[in-house]
Amino acid sequence: MLKKNLNKYYIFFLFFFSISINQYYGYIGIFPIDSFLIFNSGFDFMNGYLPFRDYWTIKEPFIDFLQAVFFWIFDVSWFSYVLHASFFNCLITLATYFILKKFNLNIHVSFFYSICVAVLTYPNAGTPFSDLHTLIFCIISLYFFILAIREKNNWYWFFLPFLLGFAFFSKQAPTAYFVVIISFFSLCYFLFNKNYKSLLFSFLGLISFILFLYLLIYINQINLKDLIYQYILFPQSLGSSRLDWVFPMEFKRFVWRFKLHYLAMSVLFYVFIKEIYKNKISFFSDNLLIIGSIISSCIALIFHQLMTINGMFVFCVIPIVAAFSNIFSNYYLKKAKITYFLIFLTLASTVHYYSKYIKTRSFMDLNNVNLNNSIDGGLIHKKLAGIEWITLYYPDEPLKEVELLNLSSDFLKDEKRKKMIITDYQFISVFNNEYDNSVTRFWWEFHGYPTVNSKYFSYWKEFVLNKIRQNKIEVIYLIKPFAGGIISLDNILDECSTKKKINEILDQIVLKDC
């Protein structure tokens, strides 16, 4: 009875803590391009402006939809925005706790690992972010795979393609790696065990998701060509170029930098090799399929971290990997010292990464900024009240930044011509309650849309000009600065525009006949 009540208390605490810690850090510091990207696109989605159809996007359409749902339920505010991220922090925390208990890991130890997951996962960014959403979907997909094997429940196989599909439409990578890993180990399981009924459930789940996706595309009149070009073909060209960031594969970058991850995996490596050496066919045993999938997934996430331009975030998998190392060391090695080592490793890594990245807001490029210089975001708009506003652009003069933003926002509010707004500060059109007519979700040449040297540039140029004509845009406004550098439309607009400076951060481009 005491254990049952303790379990309830632990679940309640994990729920409250995982939401509260992210709500706290979601209000500290701003990195405009990341902090407001989904804020704006969620607002657009809620008002019927859809990705692929109305604006160019290479990632996150499913996250935009989820944010629209949060805005619809809780109103358009910073609170509901951060709550979206907090919900996912809670989701991965409780999912981790429940799966560890499914493996009969000690309840106190399961609670400890889950607390560390809550600390290290979403508070790193605080606000909805594609890499973290995708990572959470991928890890929960891995949990479904593990539980499908352990509990022999075919419904896990059926819903697994849906989770991976949601992950893919949050971001293509690392989802593609998880699709390959889970598919490989699933096929090993199906074929070795001759479990064709589970294979059928998995196939039916895949077909159901594809039909569901097709129905959404058809109902919302999204051109399939636009989706393929924007979400499949152009991002593939980015992926091939980013391989240069990984190779040559140096020990210092691929191993030493992630030494805590490998230490957390070390027990799994040992058990995996030891059991295969003892009995070669044991590779196809349930436990070793699970261990192999966990090791492969962790290495895939390390690989993904090296390929991304975003800050460090994969340290949140250390408690998860350590927890499974703890589980399988109990099964195969039965040495208490290993449990103590894994708990100490997890605690040390949690303290280290919390201090180095989360507390300093390093993910938002604020690690060298004095956060005490921040001011209340309510000076910009009442719905931003409570934010400790400070950015890397005006670290010593946040009030000047706010004054310039308010000046520019008021100017745009008075502009009656049909306009397009280009900015990293994408809350402006939201609080002015208007569609910004931006032709892309975020402005970062090469990483967000094709450069003039790309084979997809002609498609991008045609897409932009078509949207300008369809929306009858007369004037374009650029609000600086941009994380992606100087934004130039000269290679698209050619000779059909004139540009002038309005104030320190606001430029105007008047269109003639484009």
C-alpha cells in the first residue's frame, strides 16, 4: 500500500516539476529566430495559413499545428507558448518513468532518472523547438518499440508508424535515423520469431498513417509538388553538405566530446558483446534487440548533433541510456557497484550540463551575457509580461532594443498598404493581429531556402514571386538584425524595387512591377 501511494506521489511530483522547471526557464532570455518562430507559425496555422501552401517551410509543420491547438485552448500568449514546450517536457519525463517501472527498476531509482530527464530536456530551450520535439517523439517511438517486444502487444506496433510520422513532420533528422534503426531491429524480431501478426499490425499502422496524411493534404489543398520540393528534396541537399561537418570522424569530436554518453552506454556495450559471444543466436533475443536499438539510437543522436547548427541538446539522453544500463546490469551482471556508478554518472552529468548550458541559457547564445541586465518583456506587449527580456543583439542595452521594436511595430501598424514583414522578431505581426505574408517561415539563406547557386533556386524564386503576386504585396519591411546575416532579395526582385531606411532596425522595400 505504501509503495502504491509512493508511486502516485512520484507521478504527481514528476508532472508538477517537469512543467514548472520549463515554465521557469521559458521566461529567461530570448533568441529571436528560435524564440518566435513557432510562436508566429502557430498563430498563422490557427488563422488558416498553412505550411507548403501559403509559405515555404523545410521543417516543423506538425509542431505548428500543435502550437495552434495550444493557442486555441489557452489563448495567444507567451504562457500558452511555453506551456506547449512544458507539456512535452512532462511527456518525456512521465514516459521515461513508466517504461523504467515496466522493467521493474527500483521505484526510487526510476524517479531519480526521470527527474534528471526533466531537468535536461526542454529547459535547455524553454520554448517549442523542432530538435527537442523531434527527439522526444523519436525516443517515445523507441519506447513503443521496446514495449512492443517486451509486452507482446500488437497495438504498440500499430501506433509506432504514427509516432515516427509525427516525428518526421516535426523534423526529418534525426527521425530518418530512428526509422532505419527501429525498422531494422523490428524486422529482425519479426523474422526470427516468425511473428507475422505483429508485422501485419505494423504494416496496417503505416498504411493508416499514409492515408491520414494524404487526406490532410487533399482537404487543405496542399500541392504535393510543393511539399516534396520543400520538405524532401531541398533538405536532402542540406544534409549532404552538412556531412562535411562530421567527416573526417575525429576521436576528439565524435567520442571524447560525448564521453559521458559513451560511459552511460558502456554497460550496454559490455552486455551486448558478452551475450553474443556466449551464444551467437542471442543477437535475436528480445533483450539484445532492445539493447542494440538503444545503443544505435544514442550514436545516431550524437551523429545528428554534429550535423546540426543548433546548440548542444543531446545530453538529455544520458539519464535514459544510464537507466537502461542500470536495468540490464541488474539482469545480467547483478553488481550493486554498477548501479552506484550509473547513478553518480547521471547526477554528475545532470549537474554539469545544467550549470554549463541550461542555467546560462547557452542554447540561446546568452552564455556570455549578463542575464541581470534583462528587462520585463511587458514593455513590448502585455502578453510578453514576465519574460526576462535580453538578447545577444543588445546585451547591454535591452531597453534600446525594446524601444526600436516598439517604434517599428507602431510604424507597421499604421502602414495601410499590403505588406510583407521579414524579421526574426516574428511576434510583431501576431500582436498587430495581421498576417505577415512572409514567403518563408524563417529567413536564413542556404539553411532555410535555396541560394542562387542551388539547383532549387529557380523553384524558390518562382514560389516567392507567385506569393507576392497572389497576395498583392506592395511593400516589404525588414526588421533587423537577422541571425542568418544580411537578408537580400535582389536576386529575386531584380530591378522591380526601391529600398530605403526607416529607422535603425527598419528598412522598406517598395515594389514596382514584380
